Amino acid sequence: MPEKKARGIPGLRGTDHIGFTVPDLEEAHHFLVDILGCEMIYELGAKRADDDWMQTHLGVHPRTVVREIRFYRLGNGANFEVFLYEAADGQAPQPRNSDIGGHHIAFYVDDLDVAVSYLRENGVAVMGDPTASKQSAEGQRWIYFRSPWGLQFELVSFPAGKAYENGAERVLWHPAHPDR
């Protein structure tokens, strides 16, 4: 029987950071630090190129300028790389979740109701009311909210676990129990 070949990128450990572009870096800083609780770690200055470097390495118009990049750490989870671009060919609107490339960033919280109240008290655009998941995700509740520039975030909570975990050999990584 042939030996089974390992799958995936050799040496891959996990997510290092999530990068996104914002229209106003100071507004984003306030939201990330004062609302989400991130810590700004460091920043990088402008990057521009007179050749095709920007297109080759970042997939943007060659004359696009990165005005500034800031790096943030959030608790036991994600690092964020936040870009302020001056796009040489304009900027497209942010995709919806249903569009190709649509996305959201989800955070685990211990108490969803307390977290939602906090967001609302701080003027954050919360989308609807918490939803109870069904099927394999039963036991989880979630809700979406938006940053001031429209990026969608999600809060999830499942303190007693999700239905699929009962008897599962392997479970999804959990920020409150990273060693499971």
C-alpha cells in the first residue's frame, strides 16, 4: 500500500494576521482600540513604487500608494494589519457577505447578551438580535455588527459547546480553550 502523502503547506501553524483596508485610519484606530479592545503594536510608513512592484506583490494598480499600515493585537486571537491606501484607480465598494470575496470576522465572547449591550451602548451598528444556531451548531448564539466603515464582524458564544462536539474525535479551535 502506498504511503499516504501529508496534506497542506509544510510547517503551517495557523493564522498570523487578518489584513483589511480602511478609509480613515484614525476612525479605525478608535474602533479597534476603544471599542474592540485591541492594542496597537507598531506601524509602517508609506510604500510606493515607480515600477510594477505594487501590482506584482499586492495585486493593485502599479501607482497605488500605501499611506500607512498599523498592526494591532486582539486578546488571544487575531492580529490585524490595517491599511490606508491611496488607490491610483479608485476604490470599489466593500463586498456584501453574498458577493465573491465577501467576508466577516468573528469573535468568541463569554456572554453574548452582555457583549451586545456593550456594543449598543457605544453606538455600534448591531444587525438585528442574537440568533440561536440549529443542527450541528446548536448551542451557539451569534450576531453581526458593523465597524464605522462597514466591515462586518460577528460575535459568537457557545459556553456549553455545540451539538457536533458530542462524541467528536476532533473539534474546531476555540479561543477560550486553545489547548483542546
